[in-house]
Amino acid sequence: MITMLRADLVRVRTLRSSYAVPLLVLAMVVGITAASLSEAGADGMSTATQLREPLTASAGILVAVTAALFAAMRVGSEYRYGTMTQRLLATPRRTRLFAATLGVHGILGLVVGSVALGLGLAVGLPMLSAEDLSMDMTPQIAAAVLFAVVAFSLIGVCCGVIFRSQSAAVLVIVGTFAVEKIVGMFIGDAAAYLPYSLLTPLLRLEGATISQGPAAAALAVTTAGLVALAALLLSRRDVTS
């Protein structure tokens, strides 16, 4: 298992996008946080929740969605270029291969999410301190940000395996946001338990209709369900069909 993890990390390390994408998203988190907190103390930017939102939303949503897209494109490319067949010939036990891929992208999501959160705090806390304000960033909220990024990273891997296509996986990840808005018009409060909607209460953003605990549990169940489905399909489907 360790060997497969190392091999997968080598594959990720050889992609130029593995460096460009994290650097870009980290720069965006820092830029969003700094630009938003420059108005700290003004109307609509005075409470701890309002002051915390630019950082938690960018680090917890922007990074999470980017991680999902990166994972989906990377796994989808395995099918596009036929390298998945070669990997399965080298590692016939598909569940172990899938677990290694999940582990690698989960670790990458955790690392990038941690760095994004750290950089955002490094920029934001001095700005708020100068205004004698606080965003009240608790360990629980920080953990929720990292959980969101890791969960969406795993969801991205699952989409790549389930759809076996870069374009299809990306379309589903991006399109789900719009679909949730449409579906939410018909299912009312139940829409709060849809994947993207769960990020609002999970990160304690304004507008949440459920608490953080149920949101975390629902996202965990959603992720576990997709992992189970992807594992089942990978074990039973012909890779080349």
C-alpha cells in the first residue's frame, strides 16, 4: 500500500498543474482575504462571522471545489490516456489502487487546505488586530474548513472513477451547484443537505439553516456513499469499455 501511495504521489508530482493550481488558489485565498478585510469595521463587516467569512469561504469553498476539479481531471485522464489499464495490470487488486488514489488526493487536499488557512490567518489576523477586531477562528471551524477540502477532494476522485471522463466529471462537479439551486426550489428546507449547501453551515457562514454537526455528518455520509459507489463500479466494470 505504501508503494502504491508513493507511486501515485510521483505521478501527481510530475504534472505541472500540481504546482500551478495550488499556487493560483493560494494566491486567490490571500487576495480575497486581504481585500475583504481591508473594509473591516465597516457596515456588513464588523461581526466575527462577517470578518471570518472571506477566509473560511475562500479556503473552505474555493479550495474545496478546486481540489475536487483537480482530482476529477487527474483521475479522468487515467481513462482518457489509457494509463488506468496499465496501473491495474501492475496492481490487479482494484480496491487497493482506489484506496491509494483516495489517500493521495486526501493528503493533497489536507496540505493545500492547511496552507491556505494558514496564509489567510497570517494576512488577516494582523489586519484585524490593528482595528481591535477578531474573527474568532476556533479550532472547530478550522477543522471544518480542512474537512470540507478533504471531502471534496475524495468526491472529485469518485467522480473521475464513476464517469471515467474528464469532461463529464468536471461538468457534474460544476453543474451540481446549479442543479442544487433548481432542486432547492422544490424540496424546501431539505436542500440544506445537498453537497454544496452543506458548506454554508459546516463553515458557519451566514444564511445557514442547520447546525454544523448535522452538516458535517451529512457531508461525511455523502462522501462515503460516493466512495462506496465508485469502489463498486471500479471493481465490476471493464476499464476499457
